[in-house]
Amino acid sequence: MAINVAAPEVKSKIERLLGDVEPAHQDLGGPAFHAWMTRADTLIASLGGVATPVRKRFDDLQDEKHYDRAIKDLIMKQQMRADTDSLRSRLMLQAAEGIIRGLEQSIDDGLLSSVEDRVASAVYSDVFEEALSLLNANHFACAAILCRVGLENGLRRRALREYMPGAENAKASALNQWLWKEGNGYPRATFEAVEGWLAIGNDFAHNTADASKYTQRDVARAIGDVQSFLGTLLA
């Protein structure tokens, strides 16, 4: 089944994490083990509320007393003296790896298909709130530039979703052009509107003569329009 994920970033992060798990297995309870567990913890935390069940399971697996019975049974079965800390770390790592693999499969199955965009929506909301705060403080240039940053990030996320070659490093205008020419559901009117919003941010960023023609109302309208547009673009 094809991956039905809003942007491939989460999937890519999971693959890198799983690819780096072997050093943790070789260093149970040591720096490599703790580094891998921290990366897994951070990845899950970055998914926000949509990953609440995963977050709970990951928190539970880090409770050391959950492994006491399993460790006792292992020692009795194998009739050996064992390093209980190492055994506990091994069981914890196996459980953590299982959760991360389950998360990967959930994305492949489309169960978390919009997770990256839902996280992004919260981030973009903060960006535009900050842009409006700057605008209200008469920092027109900063507000316009921040709006442009949010727009470019949204365009890149959509382009990545549609597998645009080189989207990671493409400039905003190139992303907009490709989405219009090669993307799905991206008409000329959308392309032209985006070009206009980008122009405002560009003029302020490069301090061109055209920057002086924009009023507070123009910038405020652009911020509102871009925020609304990203809600549709990433739906």
C-alpha cells in the first residue's frame, strides 16, 4: 500500500531512527541507549495530540518496575546470574522499538496520514499570531517577512507531499511554479495569488522601493489570506 502521509518528513524521521537502533542494542543502559530513547521520545512528542495513545504507551514502557517480573522469569528460566539493569534496558529498548515500528506501520496504513500537517497547523498558527503582533506594533517589515516564511514552508510541505523533485531546497517561487504546472488542484488563480503574497514579503525583505506602497491594512490582509490559504492547501 502506498504511503498516504501528508508529508514524508515523519516517515523519514522514523526510518532514520530505526536505522540507528543497533548501537543502542550494543550499549544497553549506556550513552547510545539513552540517546536513542531520547530521540524516540522527542519524535513522539513532536507529533502532538494526534499521537496521544502512542505517547501514553511510550511513557508506560519507561516505568522500570514493569520489567521486574519479566526479569525474574528470565533469570529463573536460564538459571543464571544476570545484570538486571542490562536486562531491563534490553526489554525497554525492545518495547520502544516495537512502538516506533507500530507508528511507522500506522502511517503506511493511512491511520496517521495527516499527522505532520496537524502539527504544522499549530506551528503556523503561532507564526501568524506573531506576525499580527509585530504588525500591530508597527513592525511592518518583520510581519510581512514572517508571513512569507510561513507561506514558503506551507508551499514546500505541499510540494513534498506531491513528490516534487528537489522541493527541500527549492525557493518559494519555484515551489509555486511547480505546484501550478505539475501539482494537483492548483489553478492559475492560486498561483497568481501566491505570487502576490510572496511579492509583499520579498519587497520588505529586500527593502525595495515598492515596500513603501504597502499599508498596515495590506499586510494584515495578506497575513489573513495566507493563513486561510494554508488551511486549504494542507487539508
